[in-house]
Amino acid sequence: MADNRHTKVLIIGSGPAGYTAGVYASRAMLAPILVQGMEPGGQLTTTTEVENWPGEKEIQGPDLMVQMQDHAAAMGCEIVGDLITSLDLSQRPFTAKGDSGTTYTADAVILATGARAKWLGLDSEEAFKGFGVSACATCDGFFYRGHEIVVIGGGNTAVEEALFLTNFASKVTLVHRRDTLRAEKILQERLFKHPKIETLWHHELAEVIGTDAPKGVTGVRLRNVQTGDISELACTGVFVAIGHAPASELVKDQLELHNGGYVKVEPGSTRTTVPGVFAAGDLTDHVYRQAVTSAGMGCMAALDAERFLAEQE
Ligand code: FAD
Ligand code: NAP
């Protein structure tokens, strides 16, 4: 049966930004509802060790996110397993429709929908997704015990994925289109000295090669970006780790976006172009994109929402 729920503050997203907003909005006695979406806990649930969350020298990403969820719930945040499929910001109260059939109305909305993995857009990549092509080493690495794997990208994600995959693979080749990495120096150091990892500079993925029956990857065709030469490399797994794009589909026609889809907020705040709608975390941040900065923005969004609601009364 269709259900209608009203809340002062609706938080959309359950990453560090969403859960932190949940803690603060609950402590402000706003009785927030937080909708988790398809990935409860957000991006950190797809990684292993997190070494830069203050107060924890090392913690598993999924464990950290369970702790954040428990913390928000303990403060009084109602956490709902639902996915928002549409959002109407044209009048207050704002209206969000859930995949469950529930309609949520809210006096203020905190958007914390984060970011999703980017793909290269090759037909062969699409054809072998789930059959040798992946964007999540934590999820799929286990299937490649003793196999040779290729990782595409040169940022923190690519280097971490390459290092993690050495737990299973016999060899990992990191393929990057330039000859310098964006990844943090400490990660680069670990990468370069790892005996199972080889780095191939100035190359990009031209095609994933494989078989139909059984469906699976047998190798990749790589293009040298300097000479245009094509070469082949045998492997059974291809991990695409070329970054993430903001999840702004729900609001793309209702809020001002910039820098390729990130929600624009007033500098130094989380206020979007619609009063009463706040944005936090990777959805609005094309620069830092860290758990701790997302959590910080979640705090700011709850405080901004609290002030907005007080002004309305
Ligand atoms: P996200 O974590 O992206 O969460 C977004 C949430 O929104 C999800 O819960 C999703 O289900 C929800 N959502 C999306 N659409 C909807 C919808 N329509 N309805 C309802 N809910 C929705 N950062 C670090 O600081 N340290 C690290 O070690 C680190 N390691 C990383 C490793 C990997 C592999 C990756 C991919 C990222 C890593 N990061 C790390 C970056 C960090 O994960 C992000 O900066 C952070 O998770 C962003 O938090 P967020 O709350 O903005 O969004
Ligand atoms: P990123 O920093 O944006 O790096 C993306 C990489 O993919 C770049 O090296 C880029 O190459 C390459 N790339 C992009 N498009 C490509 C294409 N079409 N073909 C080939 N290569 C392509 O993304 P990220 O590594 O996912 O990191 C995202 C954010 O999360 C960052 O802020 C990062 O610090 C954070 N993060 C942090 C940690 C950590 O703290 N341990 C771990 C993971 C992620 P160029 O370099 O040539 O542009």
C-alpha cells in the first residue's frame, strides 16, 4: 500500500555525508529520515583498509560505515532502506518518491547522493561487464585467484585496486595514459615496489577481447597514445578505475550544476540554488572527494538546514 511520510529533514544518501548529517540533524531534534539508496554505506563499502579517517589508524571501509549508521540511528535518525526515484523541488514541502511506493514530503532536503564509478564507454567494456570487466576490486577480486589482471587508471582508486588485487592475482598490470600518477605518494611507493605489479605508461584501453561461450575475457588491446600502435596483452580480468561522476540525476533540471554535473553550493555553505535544499559530500565536491571532507559537509548541511527551518518558524 502506498505510504506517505512527512519529515522536517529528508536526507538522501547513506555515505559519510548522509550519516553525519543524520547525527547532527538528530541532535538538533529535527527527527530526520535518511534514505539509504542502492549502496547503503556508500563508496567506502567497496574498499578495504581506510587509513585516513581521524582516530582510526586503520579500519575496513564497510566496518566504518556500519559504525556511522549505528551512530546516526543511536542519535535518533530514522534510517530507511529505499531508493528515491524522483524529487520535486518546485514547492515546499518538497516531495520525494521512493521505489518502495512511499512518498516523502520534507520541509528541508539534504542531498548526499555521492558519486558513481565512471566507465570508458567502449562497446567491448559493456559486453564483458560482470564477465571479466569490473569497477570494484573488493567486490570481484576474489574471482581472479592466480590470474593475470589489468587495471586502468592512475588515481588513488586505480593504485589501491592494483595493490588489493595482488592478494589474488599472479600479475597485475596498471595501464595509465600518462607517465605520472595522481595517486598519493605513499600509495605510489607501495605500487612501484610491489613484485607482482607492472606499470604500462602512455597506454589506453582500445578493446576488451574475449569469448562468448563460455563468456569471459581473454585479453585486452591497448593503444600507445604517443605512437598509436596497438598491442595485445593476455588477462582474464579488467578493472576500470578511472574515477567517479556525481550522482546528480535527481536534481539535474532543478538545481544549478557545474564542473561536469556537481551540485553548485554557495561558497562556504551547503546552500544550493533552491532555498531549503542543501548538498553535501562528493555530489558537490570535485576537488577533495574524501570521506572526512564529505562528513564535514554533512555536518554543515544539517546545521544549515536547522538554521533555515528556524528562520521559517
Ligand atoms: P557516497 O559514499 O558516494 O554515498 C552516496 C550515497 O547516496 C550511497 O549511500 C547511495 O546509496 C546513496 N544514493 C545515491 N542515489 C540515491 C537515491 N536516488 N536515493 C537514495 N540514496 C541514493 N576516501 C577517503 O577519505 N579515504 C579512503 O581510503 C577512500 N578510499 C576509497 C576507495 C574507493 C574504492 C573509492 C571508490 C572511494 C574512496 N574514498 C576514500 C572516497 C570516499 O569513499 C568518498 O569521498 C565518500 O564516500 C563520499 O561520501 P558521500 O557521503 O558524499 O557519498
Ligand atoms: P581520479 O583521482 O579522478 O583519477 C582518475 C584516473 O583515471 C586519472 O589518473 C585519469 O587519468 C584516469 N582516467 C580518467 N578518464 C580516463 C579515460 N577515459 N581513459 C584512461 N584513463 C582515464 O579518481 P579516483 O582515483 O577514483 O579518486 C577519486 C577521489 O577519491 C579522489 O579525490 C581520491 O583522492 C579519492 N580517493 C581517496 C582514496 C584514499 O584516500 N586512499 C582512495 C580512493 C579514492 P589522468 O591522470 O591522465 O587524468
